Amino acid sequence: MRNNILQNVVIGITMIAGVSLSACDSANQSVGDVAADSTEQSTEKEPLASRSAADADLDGATVGQGTPVNYDLSTWSKDSVETLTIQDFDKIKATFGKVMSTDENSLDYASNPATKYRFMDTDAPYLDLIDSTKYLEVGWYFANPTDTEKEKELSRAHAKKAYKLARQLMGDDGGKVLADMLNGQIIKNKTIGGQKIELAKCEFYSCMLVLNKSEAEAAVVEPDAKSK
């Protein structure tokens, strides 16, 4: 009888120990699984972070690492130019070269009906002249530091022509306007050299110089009226 009691006690203790060991093993296994899962998640997230960094580069985070476009304004300012008024439209067009295409159903700066003259092929960095009853707008592709050398060269050539026109219409002060544009300044509603500038800016791959034709006409006509 006594032996049976001792045997039962031993069996009970053995079973309790086994359950405890099983619980410990389960707990250790759970901890190991969690650690493994964490390791897998970290491993999975690592390439994602790398891809995000690469995407950020593609989105323009490294734009500043390219070579800035150089505009030789000091040389351009020495070139002689013919003085023009904003009504000398044929001569203005000649400043930009050969018209490659014409769109008579275009719109001007203020969404008024206009005619757009394009001086580049469709797939090339654009150079446009937009003419309406009220505005004359010059627009061209503004290259950024990471563009190709060819794109930079064409953008520089466009800027040189716009610089020339600004001097033709507004004198040397017009050249300063272009210099300010290329340096990131925005000019609005300002009269320079007898010409009203509605808007002048270069940003987001685009430069635009919008001239108010009616204001220029008033400046031209007014002296004649006084002389009478």
C-alpha cells in the first residue's frame, strides 16, 4: 500500500515536471518565432528602404548634383541690337529664327485667343512666341543641372534670343530683367524701358516673359498726343 502511494507521488511529480518543461519549450519557441519574424520583417523592410531612397533620387532629390547651366550674360550684353517696339512683330519673329509650326487656336497668358509660333521641332526643348490682342509672350525650356549637355546648350541658346529681344524692346534694362529671371527672380506688373512686364519668371523647367501690348502702345502714343 505504501509502495503504491510512493509510486503515485513519483508519477505525479514526473508529470508536473514534464508539463513545466513543455511550457518552457513552448515559451522559448514562441520567443524564437517572434525574434525570427522580427528578423524577417527587418530583412524585408531593408530593400524597401533602399528602393525608397532610389525613388527619391529619381524624383529629383539629386538635382543639385548636376552641373549648373552657365549663361554668358557679360558677353551677350556686348552685342549690338536693333531697337524695336512691340508692334514690330515680323522683326520680333526674326529674332527667334525660322517658324517650325503655327497654332492659330492657342491661348495667351490670360486664356485669350492667341496664335502660337513654335521655333523648334515638337520633340526638342521648346521655344515659343505667343501673340494675342493684349499680350506678347516668349516661352522657352529652362534646363536644370541634370539635363544632358545638348538640352543645356539649346536652353542656353533660347535664353540668348530672349535676352536679345528684351534688350531690343527695353534697352539694357531689359537685359537685366532676363538676368534676374535666370537667377530665379519673379517680376510682376512692372514697367521697364517703357514696356509693361505682366510676368517674368524661370522655374519648373520653363521660362516665360509676358509683355502687355496695350500698356506699351499707350507709352508710345502718349508723347505724340502731348506734342499736338
